[in-house]
Amino acid sequence: RLIEDRIIELFQSLRRDEELLAFLAERVRLQPEREDLRLHQARRLLQLGRVDDGLRALEVLLEKSDAVQRVTTHLQTARWLRLKNLFGEAARVLELALGAEPQRWDVRKELAEIYLLVKRETEAEKLFDLEMSDDVSAEVRMEGAQFLIARRLWPQARRHLESWVKRKPGDFDAKLLLARVESLIGSKA
């Protein structure tokens, strides 16, 4: 594997993208059980702008994985792409993850961050039109509310908190945040 890593590094440093992809494809063909190679191949395709091919490669890699592993790999890949300033590609990966696991609010939050970064505010707002299910923990609810407040998504924050207070009328933190949102919305009007 050390030699393999050096060959990959060489292709990358020389910017020999097609040769690198051919090398990875051959290595995957010879060792189809090597998930690290499949992931590297999928990420490289995404990085080179071959998004559909990269997403297909990612899905093939994850087809036998459980839901938690799929979402984890999607999140890690999206974060890797974000570090390379490939926000559109990262968004596509997160959209795939969210399509498979719509109740994953951490994915929803990360996707909204990208949408807001690339000035797709309406799409970011729509991500939070869905109500959280009853089994979502108080910590996740609080984090979601704080994210919406920090991003000034007032209607979504209000809707989220009103739903939370309706389900848990004794939750002081939710009531306090709702009062804060109401005061912020009132000061904007």
C-alpha cells in the first residue's frame, strides 16, 4: 500500500487526473473489496467536477452499508469537499444523504450552511419547513433552534420552537428561546 500511496501522490502532484482515475479504476477492479480505494475514486471524481460519476461511485461503495455508515461517509465526503471549496459538489452529496435519511437534522444543518454560503437562502429555509419528529432529543432540538436563530431564519426558528413548546409545555429553555425569537422578530418589524 505504501507504493500505491506514493503513485497516487505522484499523479496528484503532477496533476495527471485521468491517469490517476485510470490507476484507481484498475486497483478497484483488482481489489473490489478495498473500500478505501473506492472512496478515493469517488472523491476524486467529485473533485474533478464529474459529479454524477462521483455520486454513482459513492452509492456503489455504500450500497451494502447500513444507514449510519452511509450518512457518516456522506458527511465526511461533503466536509472533505468543503475544505477544497467545492460547495456545489458538497451540497449534492448532502442532498443524497438527506434524501435517504430525512430526519437527520445534522445533515440538514450542514446542507443549510452550504446553501447560505452560496446564496441559496430560499433552499436553506425550505430545509427547515419539516417538523422534527417526537423522538428527536432535546439537545438536537436546541442545536437546531440555535442554528436557525444564528442564521436569522426567524420564521423557521419560530415554527420550530412553537412546535417544541406545544409538545413539551414545561420546557423552560424552549420557552426562553421562543421569547427571544419573538422579541427579535418584533424589533425587525
